Amino acid sequence: MSQFFNQMVITCDRDDKMQFAGIEQKFKRPMMIHSAGAGDSIRIAPPVTMMFQSTVQKREKNAAYAQAKREGYAVCGEEVKAPIALCQFYRFQKELTEKEPFVITVDTTRKATEVAELRTTKYMTSLEQAERIKFGTDELVEGMKRAICANMYARKASAYTLKMLEEQIEQSAKDSLYCFIHTRKSKAKVVLTSPGTNYKYQFSIRRQEYTDLLKESMEEVVAVVKRYIVHHPYWTRKKCKLILSGELYISEDAIHILEEELEEVDELYGYKLLHYKPKEAAVLGGTLICKKLLIDYGNYEIGGEICCASEKMGAIRNLNQTQREVYYKLLDVLLTGKEKFQMDDIEVLPYESINMLKKDFPQTELLLEYTTSSYTDKLFVTLHYKDKGRELLKEVECVADKILKECVREDLSDEEVFENIYNYICKHYRYQTEKDSEGNYPPYSYNITALLKSGVCKGYSLILVYLLGKNQIPVSYIVGNAGTSAFNGESLHAWNLLESTTGDVTHVDLTWDLGNTHVKKFQYHGDVAMQARTHFWQKSEYPACSI
């Protein structure tokens, strides 16, 4: 099934790969694009708009255009400024209004951080000033490299050895940074193999080392934000909105550092922090600007289903970079119906990626029976599909399309879409009560085929992931215990964590709200409130709750 987009925006300065977004034509809403079989159709599409920071240097802009040209993209002459795009994104999410007209954006890419001050009115957004700070995630990679080298020297490694291991150290530094940004692990494991002797150096970088490095590196960013808040004549009368953008702010560490350093300013002047979809917000806002300005070079037909996992909320956050590549390769193979694919790294088996994939895209559970691996000179993975799996998925998609048609509109924020879907399920579905002769619930109760009849907690939690995923609303599937006084292995239960449009993460339990058509008792709760409602889980395995 194809989907159609227009107002396509791409950006090259965020990370090593381009980001794509466009206005999906069915519901007229902005969406990121990562699609099975989509690459070729994008490359032959009409011209797209480029987005940059307002303080981007000319050589960086030229490099971005050259990269787009090398990869076969037709680029129009229009450009979008990232600070204004961020404001447009939060206008769409109804977090910015004319009553709170003053905005500061902090946008961190690989090479630099831009701090910008903007003023918004009902009809327009104007960029008042912006500063470019030489702090980006590349600087953090350098800090990780220094930490790795210090550990190597402590293990009596020579300068010659470090020179021989230069490439491995570089990759390990990137992997360590990725671990700290995308997971809640307390340590990042480093393994370096000395060429020739095959001697392995093994040690760990502690998260505290990362947070110390991050705090030191962000000092100039904090200083500029403070100055913008304190010196503006209007801050004493109206709170400002502080918007964080960039992959760095997926991690709560960077957010907590800013909150701690700005605590005194907050008490005197006040501000509200916004960090929803930090990696994607700018490019999504860019598509909304193109829509507003009627910048349209035609429709783009994207082959396959649009699938884009949330790196903050999705189970993909538990995978390292190599496993993530396998994850997306598996997704592409599953959605296009291929039966075999080649593994680039023979030491990485696909099973962990498959488990995480099923949590982020529950529809894959209906398709995949099991996998087998074979090795000749290369490692191949063969996928074995369930009989009539695609026919069953089509039935589920018909029901899902009916629900989304009733719940999703062009003028709704992501949070309003969530509310509509949540309320629809609460109103129209009930908990599965029928059991077989052995006292078991029917198999359909435990996956998204519960949409066709009814389900249990696992089924409804996966349904919420499935329906919200179709609208790219970040949500996590969480497993724990409920109805007991401790995490004691009894009364297994499933529910969800939701990222709100401010960026805060809260608990929602659709199953326990079934039938509550007016007052929802299990929405938007923090950890303490959820524990008071006898829900228990392993916190380290899931995104941190914000309240």
C-alpha cells in the first residue's frame, strides 16, 4: 500500500544520515519518513526543501547541498530556518500561543549548538537574535575518546598501541556516547583488540564520567540561555518557552543539567521547558512551514508502510548501533515480504533485534513465525512467515483505519489524537472474559488481533502502540506487575508509557480504564502515583518518567 506526501523537507546537518519529513496526505499531518522500499521513490521525487540552523556556516551549507546531490536528491531553492521550524512545530502541538510570545530554542547538532531568541504572535514568528556555540555531539565523542585513552594508559598501554587502535577507539567512543544518550545503563562497555597479538582490553566508562563531561561542555550554552532570559525586558512579565532540539536531548542527563543550572533563573523569571520529539521536531516543523507558505512541488508516492520508531520511547533504545541496523533491515524485509537477508556482522545474531521490533511494531507479530540462520562464506537469515498472516493483518488494518478516521484530524495535536484513540478504545472495547476448557484466554487476546474482538492487558497495550505508531506518537510497551504489593512475579500486567507534547513521560493504563467513558483514572500518572495504584516494574528497563 502506497502513501502520498508533499512539502518534503530534508536536513543534512543533524547526524551522519539525512532526515526526511513530509505532510502525509490522508490526514494532512507532518510525519517522518522511514519506509520499506521508500528510498528509490524519494530519490526520483520532485524537488525538496532544505533546513538549516540560522547561523549555519556557508561551507557547511555547501557540503549539505553537495551531499544531497551525491545521493540523488533534487533540491529546490527554498530554505527553512530551524528555530522558526521549531516554533511552528510547537504551535501545531498547541504548546505555543500568542499569550506566551517569547521563545528560546537550543538546537544541538553534531558540530554546533545554536541558541536563538524568537518572538511569536498570532500570525508570525520573528527571529530576534541567535548565537552559534562550538558545542556539539562531536565534542562529546572527543571527550569519550579521552576517557578511553585514560583507561588504556592506566592499563600500561603504550602510545604506539593507542595509535594502532585509533579506529577502534573512535568507534568505541561513538558507541559509548550512543549508550548514554539512548539507554539508562550505568556503564558503557569498551572492548579493544590489539592487532597482531589479539590481546583484549576490556573496561567500562561510567555514566558519571559522561555527565561530568556533559556538564562541563554545556557551560557556555547555559550561560547564553541565562543571558537571554535575564536581559530581555519582557521576561519579568511573561514566562518564556525554552525549546530543546537535537539527539542529545533524548537523554534526561542533558535536560537535568539545564534544569539544575537554570534553577535560580526559573525562580526569578520563570520558563517552561519543551523537548517533545527532540531529534525530529525541527524537520517536522519545516514541513509545516512549507505547508503554511504553500511551498509545494508535487506529491511523493512512498511505496510500503511508513514505519518510524521513537528512539526515546521505543524498544529500539535498548539496542546498540549494530543491532539497530539489523532491526531496520528486518523491518524492511518483513514489510516487503522478502524471505532472506544477509547479515553484515556475523557476530551479531538477529534475535534481540526481533524481540525489540515486535514491541515497537506489533503488526510484525502477525507475520513472523520464526527465523533460521545459515552460514557459508556469509551469514544469512531466513524468515519463515505465518500462514494467512498477511490476510489477518489486512483485517486488523481495516478496523484500525476505521478508528483512525474517526479519531485523527488535521487540526489536532498529537496529545489530542492520543486522547481520541484512548477514549475510543475505552468506549467500544471490554476486557476478554471467555476462556477455553483449560482456563486460558484465546491467542488473539494477546496481540493486536484483539481489535477484531476483545483482548487482555497485553493485547490492549500493543493495540495502543500500534495505533499511536501509525501517527508517530511516541509510546512504550511496559511489562510489570499490578494488583500486588510488590514485584513478586505474580499478577503479570502490561500497560504503556506516553511522551506528552511537552516531552514529559507519564504512565497510561488502557486496560484498567476500559469502560470509563468520562473520568479516566489511569492516565498521565508519574512513578509514585502508579505505584500507589499497585503497578510495579523494573525502572531501569524503560524510559524515565518525568513526574
